[in-house]
Amino acid sequence: MRLPAGACYNARVRPESVYLDFAATTPVDRRVLDRMAPYFEDTFGNPSSIHGWGQQAEAALEEARATVASVLGCAPEEVLFTSGGSESDNLALRGTAFAERERRGAAHILTSPVEHDAVLRTAEQLERVHGFVLELLPVDGHGRVSAEDLAQRIRPDTAVVSVIYANNEIGTINPIAELAAVCRARGVPFHTDAVQAGSQLPLHVDKLGVDLMSLGAHKFYGPKGVGALYVRRGTRLLPAQTGGSHERGLRAGTPNVPLIMGLAAALEIVDEEREAHNGRFARHRDQILTEVVRTVPLARTTGHPTERLPNHASFVLHQVDGNQLLAALDLAGYAVSSGSACKTGDPEPSQVLLALGLSPAWALGSLRVTVGRTTSEAGVDGFLTALPPIVDRLRRAERS
Ligand SMILES: *Cc1c(COP(=O)(O)O)cnc(C)c1O
């Protein structure tokens, strides 16, 4: 099978299809769904209303906030609810950048080239439209930012520093506590995008030392369209969405109570069960990392060898078109991805992979395999058997 670049590929889920793309999204846990259900129909009030329905909804909202706060180790009023990871990232960057410029004229933004687009594109817009100066921190060949590099580049007029906790494309975990300590010493707010980390890594905000942290529920078996932003007390933030005084005036809009209940329930479950799942995830991950490199010629792993998400294996395959590989694997019954959930068929190498120093001939053949709660040994074995002949076929088709 040969797909022209940019072709629309009509994929179908079949009963035997194996999902190995948990970094893109996760199914909603049945227990989470059950916790959400009453808030669509019975406890449907607007938390801002004075009457009983309103107060019921308000009580639910505050219960969810307390649950999230207890997982993060913070006060409930330090938790804001948003429409997802992207909005949390947007609010963290825009909110701090505008507030710090207003307060002390700070107009320098430091972030990394391996951020999710929700951070990077926001920082770019702050530069292009709003006159901030954007500087990207260097990363090493595994996509890690170092505290030394941050200490050298942070300035008195730095408004905010943002570094991703665990990368969605290559799984690399950043030394967040060290980076946060550098910012704390200079009085600069530090944000981390923990959306990908949420399902597997510790989220205690005081141990991490962060001032702002983004989460998105659909990456940890909660519903899509809901997220949270942790904002440390004393951190100044201008609202990006203005209107009513919801969320302490920092995020206008009637809160989506059922989805927020789902986020809180999912986070509570993930926090309780994290250790139980991570061991199994890591065994699958290590098998995938080892076997792909062993059985596929000219395949390399990307990301850090040890400081990486337990469920995350990622590769580049030389002279293979990543999108064609994903389509061929999907036809064979395996849903994987190339790193970011982008399916435009646009043959542009990912910025994250280029930042690692990979040439386009390698970076275009990216493959990400992420496991989750429903992954079975048979599914992983099947994938590992299916992959080598598919890569071989695509490479031969490319040459002929
Ligand atoms: C998925 C993801 C986002 C975006 O979150 P949404 O809830 O889908 O908006 C942001 N950052 C990272 C690292 C992600 O993996």
C-alpha cells in the first residue's frame, strides 16, 4: 500500500484492533463515568445560583477541587478548572506574562524547543503580537533541559519560565524540581506542562517546587474537554478569558460540573493505582524499546534511556515515511502514532525531533508506541511481530 503525501486515509476500528496510543488519549474509566453521571441530570445546577440546585452544584465543585488539591498537596483555592491541558497552558503563559509585565516590566519568556504546541505557539504569539522576547533553552540529545543552562539564561526581566514535565513525543522526563529551584531563587514564576506526566509521575507541587502546573483529564482516563491549572498562592495571573467571577476571577465561564467531577475522580484513581500500573507499563515499554531496535534495521530509540515515562517507547526509522508507516500498521490492526496527534499528512519533520539534532531523513520516520491499562502481552507481541515486515515492505516500495 502506498499513500500519496497528504492523502486522506479512511481508517476503521475493528474488533481485533490493538490500541497502543495512550499518550494521545485514554478511554474513560468506568468508575469515572459512574461518578460523572448524576451531575448531568440530577445535580445539574449552576454553581453560581443562590438556590438549592446551585448550592448542590457548588458543593460538588468544591468537593472536586478539594480532591484535586489533596493529590497535588496544595490548598483547594490553588486549583483552577479549565477546558483542558491546552487551555491550562495558555492561561499559565499568558496570565503570568501579562501580570509580570504589568507589575515589574518583565517581558522575557524562557521555554524549551520540546514543549507541546499549546505552550510553544502561545509563547510565539506573545512574542509576535504582544512584544515579549522569547528565548528557547537548549536541550541535550535526549530532549532534556538542564538547571545550569536555565541559571545562565534566566534574567531579572524574565516574566515566566515554562518547561514540560514529561514530553509527549519522546517520553523524556525533565528535572522539574531542579529547574523550579533556579526560578524560585530568582523570584520568577515557573510553569510546567504536566499533561503527559499526569497518568504516571508524582504530582506533589511542593516536592516539584512549581508555581503553575497544567493537567488534562483525558490523558489519565478521565473525560476530554476538562483540565486543571495549579496556581501557587501569591503567583500573579491575569485572566485570559474575562467575564464572570468564576474560578476566583481567573477563568470566566460556568464550570462544567460533570466533567470536573470526572477529572477529580480520575485523578484520585490514578494517584491510588499509579504504582500498580507503572511496573507493568515499564515491562511492556522495555520489551518494545529492545525488540524494535533488535528486529528493525536502521531503527533508533528517541528520548532518554532511563528518565522516560513508564508507558512510552519512541523511535525514528531511517528512510521511512512516518505517516505511511502509521497507516500500514493501522491496516494490520495496530494503532500507534508518530509522536504528536497530528494527522494532516504534512511531511514536515517534528520540531521536537529536529531539536534533538536528528536529520530530516531520520526525523520523518518517527514512531511512538504508548501502552496503558488495557494493554495485553498478546497485543504487544503481535505488534512486535507485525512491525518488521511492514517496515521492510515500505522501504522496498520507496526504492522501486
Ligand atoms: C495532550 C497534551 C496537551 C493538550 O491537552 P488537551 O487536554 O488535549 O488540550 C498539552 N500538553 C501535553 C504535553 C499533552 O500531552
